Amino acid sequence: MKNICILGVFVADLAFFGDEIPVSGETVIGKEYIIGPGGKGSNQAVAAAKAGIKTYFISKIGDDQFGQMAKEIYNKSGVDYSRVITSKEHSTGAAGIIVNNRGQNAISVVTGAGGAITKEDFNNSMDIVSNSSVFLTNLEIPVEVVYYSLKKARENNVTTILNPAPASEFSQENFHLVDFFTPNETETAFFVKQKVESKDDAKQAAEKLLDMGIKNVVITLGEKGAYYANSNEHFHVDAINLGDKVIDTTGAGDAFNAGFAVALTEGKSIKESIIFANATAGLSTTKIGTAKSMPLRSEIDDLL
């Protein structure tokens, strides 16, 4: 079936906009702030649903105002959240985001209820996982649940995508569970222990990741595009040039991963899937916010 299943967290984004991102000990005067829906997995689910694929989201939220915000964005975007658990024991998470006048950002996340999801919670959704074409997850949930979910998806012949964000320890012995590994420059640098700032850096890093046992590597490079490598081929795909339309890059990585998953589910080639993902990510940077900035399928098609 052409479904996508995503495991992750929902958090409420508290975004602050100003000229600069403060350094430690510094206070800056901002210009405006907004509160809206976020969380990597949740953003990805919203983006995938808006891009036109039946999308299931597995998560846990609190029985509170932020949890209600999650349900509202899922209703608007068409995400199937029947497997999102409402917890009486945990509060919904939140993220503090600071964005400068060049669209760059710094983020601190408290995962809340989503970070309390368990293997048992995941098992209760195996029916939808096993009937999906693609399973996508990230590292905002407990890593033992990430390992378990990837293993169960692979056992059911579901294509797995791991967006290793935020960068954190991931056992190399579990890399074989990942079909597509999609780090950005910072996350790639964490795993290969070297800076990744150019296409050449990405090429070297991708080779190291393949040597670790990963099948397919897609390194996102922001405005520099994306670099792909497996044991048989490697290539670079340019980003979509949107010029001065870019106002907020927050959530662009989530948009990329969702777009990539959607394109793979539709049977596009890897290069076509990356092009589609670049378009999805690029369009998300032309609006303020994360989940609310995710483009509609019609907008993506118009750009390509």
C-alpha cells in the first residue's frame, strides 16, 4: 500500500525572531514571536500528508493545550493520528527557537510526552507499520525505541529512513536496519568526526558512513543542495534557488525528509526523490514556522 508511517514527537514551537541569535550570556531584543505546532516527526507527518500521501503518525502527547494544538494541525493537514496516544501522566513537549534576520536558527527541545513513548506503544501500531511503504523516524524519541522500530519495520519489508536528528549516539551495529540515512551537515560531522561544509566534505563523509554499514546516505547541505551515495553510485543535487523568498529555514530538514519519503513511496528514482525533497524543503523556507510552513502538493508540482 502507498502509505507512510512516521514515529516521532510533537512539540509546541515557541519561535522568536530578531536580527541576531544571542551567544551565551548575551541578551538581544527581538522583533516578534509566534507559537505553533512543531517536533521533527510531527512536522514530517504534516509535510507528507500535505504532499499527497496517506500518512500515519505514531506518537504521544499530553492532555493539555499544546496537545490540542497537535490535533488541530493534524485535522487541517490530513494526518491520520489514530495512533497518537494522549497521556495523563506527561505534558506535551515544547521547543524554544531563535531565528535571525538571515533565516538561520538555534533550537532547544524538551520532548515531553513524545519522549516517553515505549516499545509497547509502538507494538500497538504494528498493523499500520506493516502495511506502509516507508517508515520514517528520527532521534527525538528514546534510542532503544528507534532501534526496535527500525528492526520491526525491516522485518515487515518496509523501507526505513532514519533522520539522525538531533545528532546523538547511535550504535553502529544497528546501521544495517537503516535503508536511507539522512543527516544534515552538522549531524554528519557528529558521526564522522570531521567538518562538513562543502560538496567534497560531503563526499568524504558519505564514504565513511557507507564503511560503517549504512546502505544509502543522503546528506542535506541546505542552500548547497544534497549529496547521495551508496556502494554503486554517488551524485550531488542542487537546491532549488528561491532567492530572497527564503525567510525561515526552521523545519526545512523535516520537509526534505517528508518529501523524500513521499517520492520514494510513489516509486520515483532516488535522484527524482531528492529533487522532489529539495522542492518541498525549499518551499517550506518561504513561510514562517515549521508545520504550518509545509507546502501543498500543488505548490511542489508547480515548482518542479
